[in-house]
Amino acid sequence: MAPPGVADAELIARVVVHDDRHAFSELVRRYQSPIRATLRRMTAGNHALADDLAQETFLLAYRNLKSFRHEARFPTWLHRIATNAFLADARKRKEELLGDRDGDVVDDEDGDGLDAGGAGDGHERAASLKLDLERAMATLSEAERAAIVQCYHNDLTHEEAAYVLDCPVGTVKTHVLRAKQKLKLRLAAWNPEPDATA
Amino acid sequence: MNSDPTMNTRPAADPADWLDSALAADGGSHRDAYLDDAGFTARVMAVLPAPATLPAWRKPALSVLWAVAGLGAALALPTAATDVARELFRLAAHPVSLLEISAAIAALGAISWAGAAYVLRQD
């Protein structure tokens, strides 16, 4: 079995050359957490769907490992596959996802935004903001949410995000800008200086 | 993907922007959190395609082919050796010219070079 200290490139070579299942399981173990967490974010907290997509991601990675040319880091390549899987699935289930969102998340389309949580200590306030942020994220389009997740949650540069999202850098910037505008509108109650932004 | 780090741009993380701060804080907690495997790796490994296995008839078929090749070589080699010896003797009796030797070396070189180029070609 491959020890945890073995470099990704060596594990990948073992999988490609010898079809080494232990090496591939080490890669899955190594990256399951960030991939599943990213997909949970992109699916707006749908853990079952996120894990299904993560499983599909690793299966696709296994099948296409021979075509991995190291033009990006291995985890970045995995994120690209995961994002493609998410966007493809979102296109298939668009109706269903929109229905869910209409039902239990978006309940104030007229722009009043989410409640700022009122009183409470800093801990409660932070938890409340986190929750509202998650709900507000669910109102974004899939592409906008994916851009925010890659740029803020995965801390990628615009160029890296463009590679992962398989689109031009300008498109990433546009998605991020639009997403932030929507989030600001929806989370207006959390704005400490309401008059400064409109 | 752009490999020049000077060209890479991060989203404008403006500390004065409350939403940027909120997204950055949320992203930080997301990155720090570790999701327990909880059988995920085992589930992935279970759905991988089965390893490619050779058909059962392949090994005996290969053995038969090697045996036939060996038998053929054993039958052909004794006569081949005498043929080569006879030709060498004939060549020694009729010395070849320098031009013929040069032409033979050039032809062998061209064949070797073409063979190497073919084997080492990029697909």
C-alpha cells in the first residue's frame, strides 16, 4: 500500500502504468475532503448529491488519468472535473433544483434580503451570517456559485478558477461580480453601513 | 492555464468590503474543515471498472506459438548456418570493390536510421 508521504505524481504514474488500485485509493483518500466540501458548497448543502458527484468525479479521474498532462496541479484538475460534473448535473436537474430553491430557500424575492440576526454575541452573529450566506449562495446561478466557491472557498486565482470552470478569465470575473452584487442585495441587512452601498 | 504567476490575479479581497470579509472568513473555515472519509474511498474503489484480465485461452495459445517458432528455428538454423558459411567463402574467393562496400554500408546505415526514426516517432 502506498504510504501517505508519496508524491501525487508517483501515485499517478503507478495507476497509469500498473493500474495500481492502492495508489489510486491513496489519491482518493488524500483529496476526498476538499472535493466533497467544494461540491457540498456548489450544491448548496445537498450532501447526498455532492457525494454522488464526488464519486463520479473520482471515477472520471480514474478513467482519464492517462490524459492528465500536469498542466495544472492534480487537485486543481480534480476540481475541474468536479465542477464540470456539477454543472452538467445542474443542467440536467435545473427544473428540480429551482423547484427546491423556490420551496425552501428563496422566500423573499422582492429584495428585502435576509434578517441580520438581530441581537446576540459575536459567536451567534457569525453563525447567523454563515447560515444566511449559505442561503443567499443558493439563490445564485450555478455558474456564479461555482465561481464564488472556486475564488473564495478554494482561494484560487482568477486564472486558476478559469481553468477549473473551463471558461475565459473575463467570464469568471463577470460571474464573481454579478454574484457579489446579488449577495449584497440579499444580505443587505448585514451591511454595517447601509447607506454606503445601494 | 497561465503559468506566469505575475499574470495571476486574485479576486479583489477588499478588507473594507463587508461581503468580501464575510466570504473570505467563510472560505477560510471551509478550507480548514476536514471531511471524514466515512467509507467514501471504499465506495469509490467499489465502482471502479474491473481490472483488465487476459482471456483464459491466451496463455496456452502463446505457449503453442512459442513452441512452433522454436521448432521452426531448430529446423531452419542448421541449413542457414551452412548457407551463410558458403556465401562467405564465395565472397572471399571474389574480393568486392571499395565502392561496393561503401554502398552496402550506406544502405545499411539508411535502413538503420529509417528504422530508428520509425520506432522513436512521436504519435
